Amino acid sequence: MRRMELIAPCHFGLEAVLKREIIDLGYEISEVEDGRVTFIGDEEAICRANVFLRTAERILIKVGSFKATSFEELFEATKSLRWEEYIPRNGKFWVAKAASIKSKLFSPSDIQSIMKKAMVRRLQEYYGIEWFPEDGASYPVRVFLMKDIVTIGIDTSGVSLHKRGYREVSGKAPITETLAASLIMLTPWNKDRILVDPFCGSGTFPIEAAMMAANIAPGMNRSFTAESWMNIIPKKVWYDTIDEANDLIQDDVEVDIQGYDLDSSVIKIARRNAREAGVDHLIHFQERDVKDLHHPKKYGFVITNPPYGERLEDKKDLPALYSAFGESFKHLDSWSAYMITSYEEAERYFGRKADKNRKIYNGMLKTYFYQFLGPKPPKKPREK
């Protein structure tokens, strides 16, 4: 097993959540930056990170990092990296994505082209061939430039890790699975506490919570680009990781997780997604208006992604909707509520100032995670 640096990109503002997940998985953190966490691992770590991490967007093998302010510097530094340690003679390789922030080199297409040429030159010299068939496994490369520092990684995941495989169809304005998982982890919710999402849409919050409660690894039912990298990761390592994930599932866990939505067609989608995720027996979905939000038990959690009104014609409906939500929540006097929204007037119409507020970017959209904290439940007496 070889020691390498692995890069896990995540949503901006949620690096601490991912850092905690990686440490809990047993790996050492080497660097935390805006939107990504780098950690130390081996071939097994690549498999386990892809299968078990709920809040990472993908897992990259870090090939190198250097400063470049000209295309000549970019070419020479890229060429000096040990690409032959990762890419075999018949490997298919290309720069799948380039992102540049506050750097002299800013054209993604030029960066991609120059780097590909440098990789080809290096591998031509190493393998002693002029032409590459590129008919083998895929090795997509991703590069980030931040203030002229170039960081290069090979993508082991392929399709983004937020695609768990259970959500083929989404409702309106869906929240990604990785963001939903991150937000749940920012709250004190655990499987012994009630969770209700009154704007559940395609069911992402309830499904992610149920998967956590049942200890179902998010990457169990999908494939990864690195599965075909026989030169780096033996197939047995992938099989062992899936066996580990299967052994950890607690399918008979008892939970109270509910999802409501006013749209019956969306509720059908949520139920189907829950079935695909293997947690439909753990969630109660119901067609219900937010004004009818109530629950007989105490000390529950509302975690939700209410409509933002991104389309102008929807904005006019938001004051009444957030007011109805706030009125319903008043009757849940021992509960806590957490909502992510870009609606600037959310607190005003909800009728209460948030106890905590966190700015989070949902893609390019600036949103706020408002936290309305209820009292802590009394401690259970210790069993003698």
C-alpha cells in the first residue's frame, strides 16, 4: 500500500463537517482550504472515502502542486510530475476541468490544452512511444488555480459523489445529497430524535437522515472511475470495502422521520427515491400543507429547504408561506428548526430571529442556514 495525498472537495463553508468525517474514518488531515480538505491515505483509503464519505463531492489523488504565472511554467511543472506512476501505457487521460481564481492564468481551455500536451510529452519519454491508443481505463485530471498556485489531482470518483444512485427524478429546486447530509451533521440531530421536513420535495433530507440512522454508506450502490484502475487499486480492495459497508448496516433501527409536501406528485417521487435508497420503511411521507405542521412529541427537529422564490413570479408567495411556517412552528415549543434559504426576508416572516446563522454557497447561490434552537431534552436517568 502506498501513502498518498487525497483531495476531497466540498461545499464552501462546510469544510469542518467533512474534516470531522475524514478523521472519523481514520485518516490524517494534511490541509484544510476553502472548499476542500486534503488528507493522507492509501489505495484502501480511496475506496473507503468514495463509499463512506457523505459530504465530499469527489475524491482526487493529488499528483502535485506548484506556482505558475505563465503557460511555459505551467507546461514545465506539469511535465515534471510523475504521471507514469498513475497512468498506464494504454490509459485514457485528459484534463476534465480547470478552475482559476485570482490567478494570472485564467483561461480554462488554454490551461487544459497546455497541461494535456505536457502530460503527453512526459509519458512519451517514459514509455518510449509517440502515439497513445488511450483505449484503456479513464484517468480524468482536475486542476485548481488559486493565487497562481496550481493543484493537480486525478479524479477517482467520476460522477460527483452527491449522485448516490437513489434520485433519478428530482422535484423542483432540489438540494444535493451531499449538502443535505452536511446540514444534518451541523445539527445535534441523532436517530433517537424526531425529524420532520415540511417542504421535503424529492425527499433528500429525510432520505439522507434515514441512511445515517441505518448506517447505510452513501456510495454502496454506485460505481466509481477508479474501479477500473487495476494498476493502482486491486479489485479485492473494492470488494472488501463494500463488505465492510454491508456489515455496518442497521436495517432494523427504529426512527421517527417524516417528510411533508403540498404537491402529491412530488411525494410520489420522494417515496420512489426512498425505496431506491433502501430506507422507505424508515420514513413516513405525507401530502400536507406547512400550516398543518404539528406533532404530539416533544424535542423534535425541523430540517428543511423551503422555496426560495428564485423565479420572480414566485416571490410574491413567499411572505405568506414563511409566515405560515413560523406560525406552525410556534406550537412546537420544545422543537428546534433549521432551514436553508436564499430568501433575505426569511427571519422577518418566520417571526423570529435565528439563534445562529451560517452563510453557505449552494452552487453559485448564496444561501443562509438559519438555526432556531429549542431547549435540550432532559437527560435520561442512567440505568443501574
